[in-house]
Amino acid sequence: MIQTRKHRLSSDNYIGEKFYFITIDLYANYFVDEHLIYVVKDILDATLKKYNIINILSTFMYDHVHLILQGMSENSNLKKCLKSFKSLISIDADIKSAITNQCNRKFQFAGFWH
């Protein structure tokens, strides 16, 4: 189950042409495989595109990800974007695990800082 920490900012702060520094903490060493990083990055890029947000910088550490993002329109919604991203990579990990039986890890996000 994906858990998210309580957001410290109002919902309006996640919408529009703004810059964001985000840390997504995985609470486990998931990014030890370079291929997995590329898979997650592809999912991130597709999700950001859908919400009209650009990825200025991403740094994948073993147990967390740092992102610098920018909303590109007044309708860019970071909160919805990250919720969608977390959901998509959880589903992707579950599908690959079920098909290949090689990956027993599940992505469980306890939240993200803002």
C-alpha cells in the first residue's frame, strides 16, 4: 500500500508554473540495478509529460530519488502527477514480479517531501 505524508502546503501550491524540489523516499535499497532506474525514469518522463511538468534534474540514490521539476502551464498539477507516478511504478513492479517471478520487491512510498 502506498502511503503519503501529510502535505504541509495547501493544494494551490502544487498547481501552476512553479519550481519544485522533491524527495521521494523508498525506505529500502531499490535502485541498485541500473536497468530499474531507466524503467522508472521512463515512467517518470511519461507522467510528467501528461501533466505538463518538466524534469530539470533527477538523481536516483539507492533508497530515494531527488527531483527538481517545473510546471509549464497554469494547469500543471504536481500533486496529481506524483500520485499517478507512484501508482504507475507500483503497478509496473507488481506486473513484472508476477510475470518474471524475478523481482519480489514492491515499491512502497511512504511519502515525499516538499
